[in-house]
Amino acid sequence: MIGAKRVVHNYGHGGAGWSLSWGSATLARDLALGGGVQNVAVIGCGALGLTAALTLLRSGARTTIYAAERTPFTPSARATGIWSPESRIAATDAMPPDFPERWEAMARRAWAVHRTFVGLDGDPVRFVNQYNLRAAEGQRARVGPPPSPGHVPFEHFEGRLDDLGPHSRRLSPEEHPFPVESARLLPQMTFNVAEYARELTEAFLLEGGHIVSRTFHRPSELADLPEPVVVNCTGYGARALFGDHSIVPVRGQIGWLAPQPEVTYGLYYNGVTMVPRADGMVIQAVGAGEMVGYGIDDETPNRAETEEALAMLATLFPGQARPDATV
Ligand SMILES: Cc1cc2nc3c(=O)[nH]c(=O)nc-3n(C[C@H](O)[C@H](O)[C@H](O)COP(=O)(O)OP(=O)(O)OC[C@H]3O[C@@H](n4cnc5c(N)ncnc54)[C@H](O)[C@@H]3O)c2cc1C
């Protein structure tokens, strides 16, 4: 409670915010609408704010989003855009005992809703063939920035979602062109984030929601809002607004190339990820593990990091490297 206002916190989703969004929205909706509430304010217009606001609206609540930034200028617009519901979502030694069940419920709900966007105009959600490649002996490397100091034991929920969606399959050497020891192919659920966020914004407004540009500087300002319940979807912004220092950046940075519609597959090789999205080719090197980017909130683009990742990918295409590729 802040004064007489009930505040439902819906932030802190690690590297899994897009993936878990609809499931987390359902939990937030149930907390927000308890007691017959019909008017709800949502703070934030990123992945979590948009999905919470639409879920509330579609449950019959009059819903207004208040946000400093909206699509395409929210941090959510800069995500890699793949189904990654486990990514840095919780530290094993800091999560409540019921979290694995809650996480599973969120993931299952979110998966089901994401699926309803497959095949729509603009492909907001689609399955992209991703080649997970294992380098040959002597070619193995861990490309990417050094990990941050320390060790956070990030939880992995092995096997809980095994029945969902397609699995990867090992390819025989004749089935792929890459000079590697082994390859697996995974139809990867991929979010075309620019289009997805636009469609969610459009749906929210068309269905009667309102968006107000507003920046909050302290929690007491929430008391001025006319709505009796506030769903707080401020993401990393919650650190400053609510003084919540448990919120730390966990996913590092990605690099972008111009869109290349002719590239219809994704890659993972020696710690480098490449995702071909309609709004750009996403490149990230995280070879040094889950502590890469941990605690670092400097968003200055790092061109050298992306070039190192590209140089690694270029070794998969001997004789075809394009040194003029735009970063
Ligand atoms: C490099 C990288 C790659 C990622 N890749 C993936 C991926 O592939 N798949 C996946 O599922 N997840 C991924 N994530 C995680 C995902 O991007 C986040 O979990 C998600 O975007 C968080 O969304 P959000 O809506 O909580 O926050 P944000 O997108 O940060 O939105 C916060 C909103 O709150 C508003 N706000 C904040 N403070 C205030 C304030 N004081 N007053 C008013 N408004 C305020 C902002 O303006 C904004 O509208 C990635 C993250 C990173 C960094």
C-alpha cells in the first residue's frame, strides 16, 4: 500500500521479460482486481506494462498506462527477442520456495498467448530455425566481454517445460553447411519486438485504453492518481523510483546490423548469438557466461564487442566474410 493505494509490483524479470510477460500479467491482474476494483493504473509501457494493461483491459477494467517512455523507446525495444523464460530470472539462493511453480505457471500461460500471435501480419511472433553449433576441437573459444566479478547461482528449471513446443534435433553433417563438430537445429520462438510492441500498443488503444506521458519521481506521487490500484511495471526504473537496489542489470548489451531479410535462420556458435529479426540482425557475444553484463548499466554502444562477435561468426563462412558489414 502507498497511502490508500494498492500497488502491485510487476518488475524484475531478468533476461526473460518478453518471454514471461503474459503469464506475469495474469498474476498481476489477479492481484490488482481483487475486491471488485474496476479502474487500474499501469506504470510503464514496456513488455510488462503493455501486456499487463491489455490483460486488465480485457478483464473488464478501465485501464490507463502512465509512462515516461513508450514504444519504441522503452528498454524492452532493445531485447534480443527470443523465447528465453529461464534467462537470469532468479538466483537459486534468493528465490522463495514457491517460485519454481509460479515461474512454470507464468511460462506456460505466456507461451500459450505468444502462440496466438504466430502468423499475424508483420510476424510479431514466429518460429525461426536456429543452428546451435559446437566448434571442432581446437576451434573452441569463449567470445565476449569478460564476466563481472562474483558468482550468482542463477536458477535453471530443468525439464519443467519439456512438453512445450518444438525440441532441437541433431543434424547429420550432410544436413548443414557449417565447418563444425556437430550441429543441432531448433525452431526457436522469436519476437519481432518492434512489430509486437506496436501491435500491443495499437490493440490497447483501439480497445479503449489510454496512455498518458508522465514521469514519477517518488512513490508518493502515485497517490495523486485517480485509480485505486496501481500496477508497477517500471522495470529497471523501479530501482530509482522505489529505491529497490535488488534490481540489477543482468543481460549486457546487444549489437545491431541492418536488417537482412535474406537471412532466414539464427545461429549460436562459440558464445555468439545471431537472431535475424525484421527490425535488424541482433548480435550478442556472451561466451563468458551468465555474469556477462551483470551489474553494468552503462548503455554506451560497444562496437568492438559486436565486431569481435561478427569475426567469430565469419569463421563459419570461410571465403565469404564481409568486412564492410554495417554495425
Ligand atoms: C540485452 C538484453 C537482451 C534481452 N533479451 C531478451 C529476450 O530475448 N527474451 C526475453 O524474454 N527477454 C529479454 N530481455 C529481458 C527483457 O528485455 C526485459 O525483461 C523486459 O524488456 C523488461 O520489460 P519491462 O516492461 O519490465 O521494462 P522496460 O522495458 O524498462 O519498461 C519500463 C517502463 O516503465 C517506464 N518507467 C520507468 N520508470 C518510470 C518512472 N519513474 N516514471 C514513469 N515511467 C517510468 C519506462 O518509461 C517504460 O515505459 C533482454 C534484456 C536485455 C538487456
